[in-house]
Amino acid sequence: MKLNFDNITISGGVAVGKNTLKDNLKPYLEPLGWRFTSGGQLLRDFAKEYVQPVAGLAPDEFHLKLDERTRKLLTKDGHYVIEAWLAGFMARDLPNTLRVLLVCANDALKIDRVVNRDKVSIEKAKQYFKEREEANMKEWRRIYGNHDFFDPKHYSLVIDTYSSGPNETVGRVLDALGYKNNNK
């Protein structure tokens, strides 16, 4: 099946539905030979290979080599769905990649998702949410410069998961991809 893009990146902050979208795309794209990974998995695999310390303590060179590896998957290997906070930003100049940015306009819903996913209190979820996003942004700006990593101009498709449920979200991505289900 000829599709509009060779790869998909799924980006966004905490609890916007990145993993849900990645998992919901699998039944459609795995039979076509597509592979699925996450930034976290790439980081863990790369850290094992290079015997580095905890990822957050790794030197900048480590992060830059990991970025190179991710770009190689998107430019040389192809047929990847990569879910990672910055995957779309890193692929912003790759026309063969459908860069999906997920956002959620309702902070209460994001906090509820963390509470349910991680089985923590509302206060703990609020703290986790704030600390993680602030720490990541600070680190990324230090390494990559003062960018707005989630600026819609870097993405092919922006979906608000507050108003778009999981089925509608996967449908919008498949439509942008040019996927046609011939089993209808």
C-alpha cells in the first residue's frame, strides 16, 4: 500500500496520549511491516550499548548521538512510528515523516490520566507533571537552544486529545497517512 509518509513521529508533553496513539496504530501498520518504538526505549537501548550512567546524568554528547540514531531510523531505515517528546521536533526537516503533535487543552484531564496511569494521588500527579515538564524544557533548551519544541509549525498534524478521543485521533493520523482499509 502506497502511503503519504514513510514514518510517523508522535510528540507532546506529559499525559497527552502519545503511547495510546502509538499502540492504536499498531493493528493497522504492523501488518505492513512498520516498526514501533519510543524515545524511552531508544534511550534505554542506547544506554546499554554505550554503558552510560542514568540517562538524565548522561553528557550532552550521549544525547546528540541518540538523536543521530533516531534520525537514522527515520531517514535510512524507514517505516517507523517513534513516540517521544521531541521526535517531531528532531524530524522537523524530514518531509517523509508525518510529525504528529498531541496536546491536551485541559490540565485537569492530564492530571487525571497520570493519577489513573501511575496510581498516585492528585497532588503527587500535579507535582510530577510540573517537575517533569519544567526539568525537560530546561535541559532541552540547554542542549538544543531556546526553541519552542511544541510549536505547531514543526508538525504536520496537531491534535487536541481533550476534544479528540483515541479512535478519532488514530483515524485522523491514518487519514493524514493516506491509509485505506481495504477490508471494509
